[in-house]
Amino acid sequence: MEAIMKIKSIISLILCLIMALSVVSCSNTVDPAETSSDETTNAPAATVAPDSSPAVEETESPYDENGFLKSSLPEELDFGGEKVTVLWWTDVENPEFFVEGTNGEIINDAIFQRNANVESQLGITFEWVGIKGQYNNNVGANYANHVGNQYAAGDTTYDIISAHSCTIALTSMYGYCADLMKAKHLDFEKPWWPEVMIETAMVGDKMYFVSGDISTNSIHQMYAVFYNKNLFKNYPDLTEPSKYVLDNNWNIETFQLLTKDMYQDLDNSNSANENDFYGLSTLWWHFDSLYYGSGLRQAEKDPENLFKISDDYFGDKAIDLSDSIGAWVTTGTVYVDNTKYHKVFCNGNALMSLARHHDIANYLTGDFTHGIVPVPKYNNDQENYITLVGNPISFYSIYALSKDIDRAAAVLECWASEAYRLTSPAVFETTFKLRYSDTSVESQMYDIIRAGIVFDFGRLFNDTLGNMSGQWSWGASKATSWATASKPYARSLPKQLKTITDSFKALN
């Protein structure tokens, strides 16, 4: 941002110099009284031809005063105080949609200001309707059914609907969401709409849901590897993971070697439990992040821009990675538990933890200094680090029966734009990079993590696809041969995915 402001200053200075020179060059005559007598004796007044070059016009910067890219929404766009109704999910994991007022808490106040800016810029008033929208235990199906009942009744109350990513994916498959590609005002070239998100959401030439900066949870749900810096100091033979990242040597093998022979039976119970010490703590479905971090996919596009099951899912690389994780887990140095793994790390009983930031940050007590690095690469030949984003992020759609789809689209665009300049910095820069980071190295690690985010259509429809994502991770955590376990899915998954894509193709 500082660099951008310097550039602006330089450009302004150059323009001022050009204008000054133009004033001098545009003088038609030289006044003889302003020259010496020797110069003017018997000499006619000198004349200068008018400058025919076009006047230099200042062009408006595409950036605002803080260095953020401006929205392309027309400044004159005003909906005259109309009400825009948002159906949101009350069981969202981190605050995102609205707050009652400012209270001095950074994220809370950023959310409040973001919403106030949208209302002011577009001349609208938000109305909030909340129901549960998580995906587990039929909650997602209930959300989709609620929207479906409204749709069947011809109810036009809602304008924008939002819920857990898998819940909105399901809702859109049933035809209750408008095609965003036909709506005005949405500019998917802007940075608040991640390119990888658009690639994932496009089905054929249509798109029914989107996310990005508009969802604060897209940042909270980023996967990473956390480590206890204090413990690394106790093991002088071990190198901190951040140094491996900077040396381009942070890969699966290095990750596993750092945890080698770390298990200690601290309570002398002769039974591994949360009171013992481990090289790594995690839960079984977090191994998905290693799958994606290795450059693998579950679903990919076919020539029609529809989805097919990726060859990665049954390939040698997925098999080798699963076998590697299985062998790692059986050494006893990896603590895998659904409810206590984060506490094991935050209590100082694990060297590292593989998790979403949300899962760890909420339990850190400050008893030790922690570091953070991206999920490791498969090997050093891999170009970039790849960051899986957990499913409990919010996806946003325009309700198919909204009274004004273009107005709803303008609100989405403005909402995302304001989130990009307000809530994302509040969550990412202030909360993550400053409050939880010990050094500038951690800030650099966070930048790498965020730059590598990915989404996957297969994960969004995981349940419909027979728990496709979970099958691989569960098998890896239980040291099950993926070469054997995957064979039945090679026959069933393509048919199941075709049913989903056919549903989208049938939508008008």
C-alpha cells in the first residue's frame, strides 16, 4: 500500500511539472521590457508558435485513498431506500453477517461499518432473516427445503441467501438460485472474487453461488500447520518449519521427519491419550488438506465445462500419499482425535498441529509462542503451496424469485468490495498477522497460505457423492490401502456426479 501511495505522489509531481512547462511554452510573445537593451536594439519582438499538443488530463486512479482497488459500480446507483432481505445462517462459526453496533472490537466494528457503507452507497436497507444453515445432521437439507417451500409458494421475500458452502451448493442444485452470470453489476475480475472460486462455481456457462472476501469465514477456515516455537528451542537438532518453507524444502517427507520418535507416555498409563506428548495432533478429516496440498483434486472440468471425477482420486499419487500417512499414523507419534486434538496442541503436548486457523486460534492461551506455515508440498518439484479452505465458509446466492435480481447483484458486489477493504483486513491483517504472529516471518507465512487457496466441487457435494472426500481421509488415517478401498468408487462416483451435473444442466 505504501508503495502505491509513493507511486501516486510521483505521478502527481510529474503531472505538475508538465503543467508548469505547458504554461511557459504557451506564452505567445516575449516582452522586450523584460530583456536587456543590447538584446532589443533594432530587433523585432520574438514570437513563439502556439503549442498544439493536447492538454494533459489527470486520469482518476483505480485505487482509493488507502490503496484498495475501487469498485466498478456506478456512483449514481441508488435504490431509494428499498429493503434487501438476506436469509443467513444463525449457526455460522464466526461472526460474518451483521452486528448490533460498534463495541471497540476490531472485527465487530468492521462488520458494522461494512454494512453501513453498503446501505449508504446503494441507498438500501438490510433486513436479516436467520435460520440454521450448517450442513450436518440434516440441517442443510432443512435449509434447502425451507428455501424450496418459499420458492414453491411463489414467495418473493428473500433477495440474497447464504449458508454453509455445502448447504448452498445443494440449494442451488434444486434450482432455487439465480444464474449470477446473467445478473448486472457483478464484476468477477475484481480481487474480492477469487479466481479459483469462480473456476469451482462455474457449471457449464452458469454460476449459482460465490464466495471470497464477502465471507469472513473464508479466512478463518484456511488450513495450515501450527507449531510450538518454545518446544523447537528444546530440540536444537530440529529446524523450525518456517525455515524449510523459505528454503523451498517444506514437503510431506520433511513434515513427517520432524515428528519422528516424539511420542512420550507422560502419565505412565501405557495407553496413548490426551495427556501424552506427540509430534503432531490433528483429526482424521484434516488429512484432506494434505491431499489438496499435494496438488490433487477430486473433481475437475470436462470439455463442456462440467465436472467429472478427477483421475487424481484413483491415481498412484493419491495411493502413495495415503500409504505414507497411514504408516506415519501407526508410529504413534500422531494424535488423531475429533474433540481433543486442538487442546493437546494448545496445552503444549504436541510439537505441531494440522488444522484450520479457526480450530487453533480460539484455544490459544498465550502460554507459548507459536509459528505457522502452509500445508507442505508433496515434494520440492511442486511449484506452489496449496491451501484447502474448510467447508464451513459461507456461500452466497441470489434467490431465484428475488423481486429485483440486478439490485441483489449490486448489493453482493458492493458487499464483497467493502469486505475486501474492511472485514478482510480486520480478520487477516490485524487478528491473524499481528495479534497471533510473533515475527514478520509469520506474516510472510500467512501471505503464502492465503495466496494458495483452493476449492473443489467434489467436496461441496461430498455427501451426495458417497462421502467422497471423507473416504480418502478416513482410509489414510486408518492405514487402509487406498488402492484396494478406492475400487468400488471408480464404478459408482462417475454416475453419482453425472446426476448432479445433469441437475444443473436442466436448470433454466
